[in-house]
Amino acid sequence: MTRSSITSSALSLAENFSTSTEGKSAANFLYRVEPHILAAAVINLDNVAANFHKIRSELTSATITGAVVKADSYGFGAVPVSRRLYAEGCRYFFVATIEEGIEIRTILGCDAEIFVLSGLLDNTESLLLKHRLTPVLNDLRHVELWIDFAKKINLKLSAVVQIDTGIHRNGLSEKEFYRCKDELMKNISIMFILSHLACADDVNSNMNEQQLQKFRKILKSVGNVKGSFSATNGVFLGKDYHFDIIRPGKSIYGFSIREDFIGSMRPVMDLFARVVQVSNLEKGDSVGYGATFVAQKPTKTITIGMGYADGFMRKFSGFGCGFLGGKKIHMIGRISMDYIVLDATGVDPLYLRTGAWVALTRSDDHTLEKWALELGTVPHEMSCRIGSRVKKVYVPDPMELIDKC
């Protein structure tokens, strides 16, 4: 498929995707999508890099900026995102599972550190060692397993220790930590102590200060050991929360730090779906399951090849929209597993044909972040839901030469 085969409707969309891709719209890159693919996500890796450096700019040079790339980099693609972040100087990567760590280890350089936030289970110790993954020890069983394994192979293995300072989700309690501290310090090389803020998105929450004081107390008890306290929101609570390592996630992917900062990061993804049918409704005709929409007049509609199987939640039914031929068009009826119907009345007939691309987001003014705000959820819940049928198109090309071990 050649560039000349891009539809004119695609070229009219998402006019301001990013200056970092030479001013080209996201739609300019849809020529890379095979003709049988019905939905696509165009992901701007230049904006991933820009967001990473923006976070870095909030810190002193002594603080390490890592990156959370768990859940397939929040749905954006862990391999291309990690590769680009490594090229931008990132060396600390955080994943949730061992399998996620193994995946990105294959494309990162020898000096990259990969931390498994969920720790380890029985019979996974050798896997961690083989792939040079560092477990985060959250539970006394984690501690026992890792110390026993270190003794068995006669090595002082590295680990991160997580202390629960108030979120009550992961991490050793203070009592548990003090109980095993001496054994840990003797047998394990602790790279840093980690904790996680529960209410960092609320600058007025008393929990932030309470957790901060607990974390300081823990660090003081272990002497010269580094600390990692903040993910994205914690960074913007101020320098008291930065410590030695920060681990941003959502901000790297273009999502705001807090609701009052909507639009402060560069958007990274735009979603598109193809028209699979053009229809004409008569007055009284209904659309979709449950007949929730009934035409009050003759109406032109299009059906596009995306639905909740692709991550576009049913909650969008009735108020979602798309963009076609320079016009904003509204979703009608219920979103189904594979399809969404939109009212295309008034759209230039030039664009009303099967195969034409409809934009479902548009940087910078109609983003995943703004969809999430309307739905009362977080944007990364939406990006994590994006299904395997949606073709991911990366700009610029993420393939870079990286020396591997």
C-alpha cells in the first residue's frame, strides 16, 4: 500500500498532531495500515520522549527518572515505548510481572535495570536471575524466597524493598520490615526502598504528609540507602517527595498529573476506525441493540469497525463522537462488540464511503484524557483496554540500534 492510497478523508483529520512529527497530522500515517484492518491507533513516540524530558525538568540532576512500562506501557506498546525511552537516556524501567520484564529485556541495553513490582513467587527465582530482573520485595514470603535463593547460589542478589506507608495494597508493614531488616541488609543488596502514595492526586490530602513522614523514618533507619517515593502525581507535590528515584507512568503517555493540569502533557495517541457501511434512515427507524435511538427525520449514518471488543467502552453510547470530512459527528444507539454507528447527516458525500477513516480522538483538542474526564474514569483505564484488533502505528519508526547483552 502506497502513500498515494491515503484517503482524502484521512488527510483532513487530526490537523495538529504534533510539531515534533514535522507538523504532520496523525492521519498522515494511516497509509501504513493494511487494507483489511478496521481500527488503528497512531502513537507519537516523539511526544513520549518530550513528556519524559518534561518530567525530568522538574527534578534536580541528582534524581533518577525511571519509567513505568507495565501493562504493555499502559496499552501504548511496551517494546517500542521502552526502546524510545532507553534512547532518551532512561535506564530504570518498572513492570508489574516477570513476563513483562522478560519482554522488554530483549530490546534494552546491558545497563538497563528492570524492576518487577509484584515481586516473586515460589520457583520463579531462577527466571528473575536468568533475565536480570530485580524483584520488589513486598511480602515476608518474598524476602524469605530471595534470601534463601541468594544463599543457595552463594551470591548477594539485588532487590528493591517496598514499605507500605499507607496505601495498604503492596509492601511490608513497618513492623514486618523491622523484623527482617537485619537479615535483608546482611544477605541482599538493597538498591532502594520504595513506597507508593495513596492520594497524590489531591494536594490537600493529609495522607501525603503522613506517608512522607513514615517514609523518611524508614529511610533514616537503614542509613545510606536510596529511596523512591513518587510516581507521576508525587513529582508535582514538590521536591520533598522526589528523593533519589521517581517512577512516572501516566504522564509519559500524555495524561495529566491532576484534573487541574488537563492538557499539560503532550498527547501521544489518536484512534481511528474505518467506515464499513453507509446507510439511510427513514423517520421512525431505530439503531442498535435496544432501539435506544429513533430517527426523527431522514438521517444519513455510517457504521465504523470498532466496538467494545476494541476497548471503546459501551459507556460512550449516546454521547461519544468522531470526526469525518472536517465535521464532528455524534454516536447514536448502543456501542456493540464490533461496531459503532454515527450520524453523518451533513457530511460531504465525498467522505461517505466504505474504507474511509473516522477519527475518534483528535490531538490536541479531543483526547483520550478528555473522554475519560467525561466518563468519570482515568485515561489509562481506556488506553489499557485497547484490543489486539487495533493496529498500532508508531511515528517516528521506533527501531533503533541498541547494544544488547
